[in-house]
Amino acid sequence: MAAGDNECRMRLYEYRDIGGGILGDLPEHIKAASPQLLDIYIVATPADAAGFLEIDPPTSVLSSVGEVVETISSSADDGNDAGDHLQGISAIGINGSNKMVTVQMLATSAAWTETLHTEIWKNIFHSFGSKWGTGDRDPAGAVDIRTVGDTVLVELVAGDNEGNGAAFVVPHGHACMLYGGRLTRITTTGAWANDEGVAIRIVYIDTIDALSEGGAGAPAPADRAINWLEYIVAGQYGNQYVDIPKGFIFPEDTQIIHQDSSVVDGGEPYTLHLQYLIWKK
Amino acid sequence: MDIEYVDKKVLKCQVLVDNATSEAQREVYQGYLDFWTKKLPKAQRPEIIAKKEDAKAEKILEENAEIARLEMIAIEKAKAEAEELAEAKALKIAELEAKHRAELAALDEPEPEELNEINFELLYPNKKAYRTQNGERIETIAYKEYLNKTESE
């Protein structure tokens, strides 16, 4: 993976899928709320310069009001014909009822022209291919999820079943807990550079911080508090991974963005696995 | 851009605007509708605007019909209330009349003393039951005898 490249796999698991062992140490009231687990797995190489950049951002962000979206493919070989390539795309986001959901949206024509879907979305974070015909097991063209005004939100490029988007928002009326993870530095040569490493940030922007984006009554830039958790793996000796502890809580409506940077100026590949528990308060 | 594509988008946006579930959502869809309407050739725009106005007029008619329906419900309700009130009033009047009649009947019935006096005067038309002395009403001897006689009987 070249410097500056990144890929994110995001999946949302319902409580019925995760209820067993891993939630054993949770307080009963959280278990009673049937939490969901948002699993994020990132493979990336930071740019060859120190400086934090967002990992795999979505193409655009929705208005948060709640609206329907469309899907479309640039290739007539994607669609609902049995011999087509991609037939369905799934999106992870927040629906009109402020619930984090995964929804599969299917093509309704043999050539996947713009297709309006009925789900109301307040946010869409990520997309991935989820149904294929006999033609191929990945999209023939670029398949995207867009607003009715043709603003692309997230997309699959031709030949890639995993779309962009590694950021998310804690749904309104919900709480979120960082439920652990691991940052692992990867070498392709078998040797670790002593004067290099990888750093990542989990940036969290709550609703008050977000006000500093502008508008009447917004806090002055000096009063902003954009916060982050930072983890670094660097140097020649010692473990080349760091375990990310669980327990950090994010309130409702918090935007969570992931960033990376090389510690000095040489982009090294790494993997980052993060899990977030989300439950209704 | 393909006009057919834009036309389809405009119609789709119009449906979304008409079916929006909140004012904020309607604004978003209206924004898309305006965006796509502007992409149409000018010659086609009035037709779209006319459609939009038709939809608005239809909506106003629907709203008016709804107002009329609500007014009718209110009138019928008021009518029913008035009838109920009149019925209650009639009942009350009947009750009062009955009470009044009972009172009058009670007034007409003479007291036992008065009855004795009347009977005495009927029995002895040339005698009086009472005489007046110094402004006081005093029983006559004949009347006293009559009373004693009546009591002993």
C-alpha cells in the first residue's frame, strides 16, 4: 500500500450477534439496552510527512435532517439481471429513527440507473457490496449512494467491494463506548526503523465543539475543544503494537473521525482495529 | 445533461416535497427540486411550475375541505349540546312545576282549627265562633261548647 493510501472495513453487529462472551464484563444496565457493536478495521500507510490526515473519509456528509437516497452504477453490467455483477449495496448509517442500521439497497433494473430507496437516512458512514449476480463478485462500474440532488455520499470503485468512510456519529439518544482495539505496525522488510513509527488519533467532536464550525453564537476559535485520543507505535525495540483500552465514553451526537500520521516522515503500513459499543440511553 | 434524466429528477423531487414528513425535510427536498428545475431548458420550466402550482392549489382545496369538515363537526356538536341543554331545562321546569303544585295543594288544605270554625258556622248559621273584645279574638261560649262536644265524640 503506497504512502497516503488507506482502506477501511466497517461493520455493524447487532446484540444477537455479539451477546455471548465479549460483553461479559459490561454492567447489567448496558447489557439490558442490547448494545450494538461497530467494528472498524483499517489498513493504511500514512503520508511520507508528519501531519495528521483523516483516514478514508466519506465523500460527503448528509444534512442530518433525514432524507431518502439513490443508488446508481456507472456500468450497465451491474443491476438485477441474473448475469450482472453487483446487484446490491449495503450502507451503514443512522436512519430516520436515530438508530444505527445496516440496510441493503438492491438494484431494480438490469442496468443500474438511478434507483430511489425508501429508507430515511440522517447519516451514511460507509458502504460495501453485498449481493452479486453470476457475472462477477465485485462491481463492474463505480457504484455510489447519493442524495436526490446527486451529491455522492459514499462509493464503491469498480472492482472493489469495500467503500469509503471510516468516520461516524453517535446517534442521538445513544451513548458510545470505545470497546478496545489494537494498532499494529507492519514491516515489509522484517526490520523496524528506529527513528520511525505510526501514530493514530481518534478525534471526537461533540455538539458544542461542532458549533465552532461557524454561525451566530459559535464559540471563538480559542474556546474550541476538539479532542482526541492518540496512540503511537515507534522505535526499533519492544512490541510493535499497542492495545487500545476500552472504556472511553462518547456522548450522543459526537462525531468520531480517525486520523493517522507517520511519526517522522516515512509512511509505514499499519493495521488498526477498533470496536465501539453503542446503546440507547 | 440528459433532459430526460433531469425531468425524471424533477418529478421525483416533486413527489418527495409533497410527501415530506417534516418542514425541515420538505426544505431539503425543495432545495433539490429547485436545483433540478434550474437545469431544465427555460421552455420546460413553466410546465413544471404549473404542475407545482396545480399541486399547491390541490393542497389548498384539500385543506379547505378539511376546514369545512371540521366546522361541520363543530356545528353538529354545538347543536347536540343545545338540544341536551333544552331537554335538561324542560326537565327542570317540570320538576319545579310539580313542586309548586304540591306547595299550592298544601296551602289550599285548611288547618283543623279553621275546619272546626267553618263546620260550626255551617251548622249554626246565626252564630259566630269568635267575637272581638279590645282587639282580641275570643271564642264564643256556643263555639266552646261545640268544641267540647266534638272532642268528647
